[in-house]
Amino acid sequence: MSLPLRSPGGGRLSPRAADALVAGGVLAVVAVWTLVSARWSSEPAVRTVLGWALILVGCGALAFRRRQPVGVAVVTLLACVVYYPLSAQDGPLMIAFALALYTTAAEGRFAAAVALAAVTLLAVGVGEIRQRPGHRQIDETSLAMLAGWLISLVAVGRAHRTRIAYLHEVEQRALAAEREQEAHARQSATEERLRIAREVHDVLGHSISLINVQSGAALHRLGKGPAPEAGLVTATEALEAVKATSKDALRELRATLGVLRRADEPTPTTPTSGLALLGDLAGRARSAGLDVRTETTGTPVPLPPPVDLAAYRIVQESLTNVTRHAGARTVRVTLDWGGDAVRLRIEDDGGGTPEGRPLGSGVRGMTERARALGGELTAQNGDGGGFLVDARLPYSVPTVSEGDSR
């Protein structure tokens, strides 16, 4: 993987423009130094022209240092090998090779950088050793300093490469964490919308079904043309039942939608639904013509709010389905308080569900509620006829660790 030589968020220049600018700067430094050195040294014009040509080639190659780091390092090294024995002015063309060697290591070509540094040191050492006594230009101390200088260039380039790779990895991790956080936020929002939709479905579906049955029954009795007093009593009873049912529906709807209220609005103080209101729930179903019988076994225990609400909703949805679809006359609701879970059984004496018909959204919603709390729910035709909803809800609410995914 190719990494930028500059740190992320660096200058505004493109890499090519930056390399061209660096090449121009090095050329200016080498040219000024060479012109100054020429005042105290002289050489044939041909050598001078060749020397300047080598300076232009060596410094100009730096414009391609990040696109072809190894090739540029080789070109600058060859330019120095020819330039220094040829020219008497000894300009600082070695700066171009030093920068090219550093770039080679910084661009991840570590082996090539080490090889070039070793070849340079070996060539200089062999060349100086072969010189006649008194004609050497570099002694052992200078040769050791050159070795340290080459090693430092490669090491600094390698360190810069490692730093850029680390910053790149940190940036990628930050981006990945941000994407994961956004995905988690979207998932949480979706789950919250589904939860609110399920609550609204349970509240409105149950209440509207009861209102429909209650008003339909009253209209049926009034359609038979009873005496005025009897008709008035029938209408009064139906309106009272509709009023009570709608009042309870509004109460539950306010509690359900309370999470959508703004922070500066007062929070509803009416308690949310739970098994403590099971009697009212059964009473509303009785007003629709059902014979609802409740039975409790075991010792009731306080339930966590999510479990309490889920139990209530399961009974509510079951009674709604019986009212709308079952054609039943009697419904038995049984609460069995066990050692670690409460079991709910809602069974009716209706016609049951035709074979092969898929379960509705209400049954799927009840199943999801039970599973979300670590429980289970089955909904099927009973052995003796009718329809049976059997749910088991543990007393403790399962916790999900941060590392777990849903």
C-alpha cells in the first residue's frame, strides 16, 4: 500500500507539485553553492558544462522521487559517481542523493534503500583505499561519518514511513468506528420505531376492536326495534362501554407516545399498563360479549416493567384476536407464577385457525416480545378446539453487553 510522504491534512499542494518544488529548491541550493565554489577553482569549459548537466539531471530527477523512488535514487547516485571525479568545483550534489535515499525508505522500499546505502559506502571506501598515499580525500573518520550519515537517512525515512502508516491506521479506525456508530444509531432508531409501532398497534387494535364489537352489538339489538326504554338502556350501555374503552386507549396511547415528547413538555404521570390492570382488561372484553375467566396459580412476584408490560400486551393482543376472529364465547386467562418465570395461557372455545393460514402480525409481535425478554411463546389451535396462546416470561430481563451485536 502506497502511503503519502506528507502527513494527512498537510499542505494544499499536490504531491507532484510538491516534488517539483523540492527539486527546484535543491537545484537552487546546489547551483548557488557551485557558483560560489567556482570563484576559487578553475577547470576546462567542457568539464564545467558536463558538471552542470549532471547537476540538472540529478536535481531534476527529484521531481519524480515519490513516483519512482528507487529509480530516482539510482539516477542521483550515478550522477554523483560521475560528477565528483569529473568536476573540480565539488558542488553539494550529494544533497540530491541524500533526499532520494530518504524518500526510498519513506516510500516503503526499505531493502532497496539499504542496498543503495551499502553500495555507496562500499564504492567510496574502495575508491579511497585504491588512492595513492597522500591523494586520499576522505580519511577513516570521514568514512565512518559517511556511514553514520547514510544509516541515519535510511532510519529516518523508515521511521517516517512507520509514523505515516500508524496515522493512516488510526484514521481508518476512526472512520470505521464512526461508521459503526452511525450504523448502530440507525439500528437503534429502527428498533425504537418498531417498538413504538408495536405498542400503538396493540393499544389501538385492541381498543378499536372492542369499540367496533360493542357498537355493532348495540346496533344489532336496536335494529330489532325494542321498546323505547329498552333501546335507551341498550344505547346507554354501549356508549358507556365505548367511553370506558376509548378512555383506556387514550391513556395507554399517551404513555406509549410519551417517549416522543419534547424535553420541555411535562411527562405523563399515568402509570403504564401491566398485569395489575388485567381486571380492567378482562372487563372491557366482557363488555364486548366475551365470557372472560381469569385464574392465578402460585405466588405473584413484582415484575420488571418490561416484563410486566409484555405480559399485559400478550393478554391484550390475545383477547383482541379472540374478539375479532375466533367467534368464541368463553376465554380463559391463566397466570402461573413459577420459580423463575410467569406463564401465560389464553385459550378460547372458538373455531381456531384454518390449517395452512399464516399467523398475523399480532401473533408475530407477541412472539418478538417474548423472545426479546428471553422467553418463548407458541400460538396454535388447542387440542380440544379453539385457539391457545402459551407464553413463558422470565422474571429477570436479559442484558446485552456492548460488544454483542443484535
